[in-house]
Amino acid sequence: MDVTRAKSIIVSADHIKVYLDDEPVWIESVDSGTQTATVHLQNGSDETRTVNLEQLRENKHAPIDD
């Protein structure tokens, strides 16, 4: 996922499904400089992770961009 798309998902009024591997996540913030996002796992926990944007996808089964 690119920075522009990730930022647009954050401000969107729509619920846009985003996945980290097979886990649904909410994008909490995006760092353009490091190309990372802080995400909140939607698995019932309070766990957050900072991940590379390239690890995120809107379609659960989309291939990872190399």
C-alpha cells in the first residue's frame, strides 16, 4: 500500500478493510518518511504494531508488492 492510499483510508468516513497478513487491522497513523504505519489489530486485543506499508493490503488475498 502506498502512503497516499493509507492516509486516505485513515480520514475516510467509510469502513475500509485493511489486512496485515490475514489479520484485519485499523490504520492509526502513517509515517511518510519511514514508509510505515501504526496499526491496531482487530482481534479483540489492544495490540498495536508498526509495520512497513508494503505489508498492508485492502484485499486479503492480494499479492505482496515486491
